[in-house]
Amino acid sequence: MTEKDSEKFEKVQSRIEKKISPYIKVKIPMPEGVDKEAFLELENDPKFIESLKKKTKKWLTKKK
């Protein structure tokens, strides 16, 4: 598979995933004074993701 084909596949896969289980991507700048590796590992940390989900729900219900 070429790089271009791989990119097309990822875009299609992302659209399918969003239809089945909607999600958003958010860029979070690294705070000053934190370990870079620890920060980058948060992307795959289930506890961190769950915490963000809870905060998101709280944010959305508070806005109403």
C-alpha cells in the first residue's frame, strides 16, 4: 500500500468510526514544567481519557 493509499484508508476509516461512535480530536498544548514523555503517554492512557469524558459531559451539561 502506498503512502497516499494509506492516508485515504485512514480518512475513510476515521469517517466510519465517527459514524459508529462519534468522537472529536483536540490538541492540548503541553503545559510548562511537565515531562514530555509522560505528557505524550496521556494520549493512550485510559484513565486520562475517561477523566476527559467526564469533564466534557460536565462542561456540556453546565452550558445548558
